[in-house]
Amino acid sequence: MEKREIAIIGGGPAGLAASIEAARAGAHVLLIDENASPGGQLFKQIHKFFGSKAHSAGIRGIDIGKKLLKETEEAGVEVWLNSSVIGLYEGNNLSVVRSTAEGKKIVTVQADKILICTGGQENAINFEGWTIPGVMGAGCAQTMVNVNRVLPGKRVLMIGSGNVGLIVSYQLMQAGADVVAIVEAADHIGGYGVHAAKVRRAGVPFYLRHTIVRAVAGENQEVCAAVIGQLDDQWNIIPGTEKTIDVDTVCIAAGLRPLAKIAQMYGVKHDFIPEMGGWMPMHDENMETSVHGVYVAGDTAGVEEANTAMDEGRLAGIAMAEALGYISGEKAEQRKNDIRKSLESLRLGPFGERRLKAKERIIARGVAE
């Protein structure tokens, strides 16, 4: 068994930010990530962030990720890559499949504090032909283009007009694909106007109050077309409104949900919070869950944005360092209050206000069983 003061599961924006804060305070931090390089969603985000300078406005997500990686190294964080946590058991014991020069081996790590920031998971929708090759999540398409430099298809139909659907549509066009349409079941575009405007200017049509009926396979058993239809007030497809569109790729951008199975395994209290993506771990104002010494941050603690994930990670990192005695209560409280104010500023506007109220409800409910 190996012992560490802090073990962080997931090296995305929340995990990196938390590890930097805790390590700078003096704690021995172990960061575990299943990928060959940490950074998570940041390395898929080639677009520039917008908002305030304090929240990295004008900087591309990939550059923010590089900066965090450099700070992680400078802070002395221990990093295990290509390694997966397969169990979390009583006594804060982690079972880790660790990748080493000699191959993979299972290691048990006992940690005083554990932070779970395993991110979010794409939602799927079921329709006729949804398992045909060429039907994929929008996040999958984004990874193919921005990380693997592979174009998933030449003619793409995007299902969903939230921020992910809009951003990935634009990035696919930048990579050379033709996004033939964006289909949205609601009567309005779901994402930010700044993202929708870029796609509109490129000439992509929006089909509001429509949904996909089926994907059609060609002779090679891959997608060759998709059928969409208009919805009535009861969300049923209106007969006679079906329209066939020739495509070779269908991307599903139906939102994300917190990926928190490891927290559920450990008995962390969960609740259903629709504004934050569905079932998620309950936490207090310091991101600590119902299990003492176990924290959550980022999309695991409710699906939001990268800047929010980083702030929640910083909050958890400071709270863990404080609990271990590396930061005085007064200094820690000042730092945490500054971060909470930053989080409030990120949750402004019609989109953010719903999430702010949801977070307030989560904290008010408490973590007691």
C-alpha cells in the first residue's frame, strides 16, 4: 500500500487547478489520470474563451491547459498517467491500475483526502439507426478533430443547439466539414448567442421544433442519410413533415451529465439536480461530500464550464490543504471567499443564474444523510 496526503482522480481543469493550490500550500499531491496527458476538455477547446480578463477571456482552452500543466510541474505534483482508479473503498483506499515502465499493475493508495473530478459524460438519445457507424457524440467528433486530427465526416448533421453543439459545429467547419443543419427540439437555440451567430453567418440552417427520426445506412452499413421531423406541442412528430438529408455523420449534442460513479461506489450522497445535469454528488461550500475527506469539483459536481471547474478545483484544493493544516483558517477563508465571488460572477445571466440557484440549493440541503 502506498500513502499520500491528497489523491486527485481526474486531471482535467478542476483536477489540475486543485493540485496546484494544494501542492503550493505544501501538501503531497498525487494526480491520477487515465489519459496519456492531463488537461481533459481544455485540449479540445481551440476556441478563445470570452468574458472577463480574470476568467481567461481571449485565451484558447488549449493554451490555458498548457499553462496549468506547467504550473502543476512547478508545484511538484506527482502525476500518474495512463492510470485508472477502479475502486474506492472504506478508509479512503483507492485501487489504481497504474501504468509503469514494466507494464500495468494494480496499486492500492491510501489518501488522507480524496478529490473526485472525473468530469461529465455525454447523454445519448435513442432513435432508429442510432447504433449505425457514423452516429456519434459531439464530444467524440470534437476529440477526433482537435486531438486526433481526424475528420469524422464530410457532411454532418448536428442534433442539439446548446453550446457544445454550436461550438463543435463551427470547429467541424473550420476543419473542412460541411455542417448541413443543426436540429433542435426546443423552439429556441439553446446555446449562447455569440456561438450561434458564428454558425448562422456561415450559412448553417437551424431546424427548431424538430428532431431526428432515424439514421439511414448505405450499402457499406455506414450513415448515408438522416430523416428529421417537426414536433407538435406534445413533442410528437407531425406526420408528413419528415425530411431526408444526405449526410455521412450524425453528431448528438444532447447535453452532459456528471460522471460520478466512483463517488457513488463509495456511498457519497447523491441527488437529482436537473439544472446541473441530473444525478450528482451533494457537497458543502468547501466541495466536501457526505463522506468525510472526500471532495468533488468540476463537472462531477454539476455540469458547467471550464472556468467554473477550475474555480471549484481551487476551492477544493485550498479546503483540503486547510484541513491538513497547511493553510491557516483565516488565510484559507479569505482565499475561499475570493473564489466564491469569482464563481458567482461566472453564474450571471439567464444561463448562469439557474446554475447559481441550483448550487445554493445543493449547499442548503447539506451533505448529512
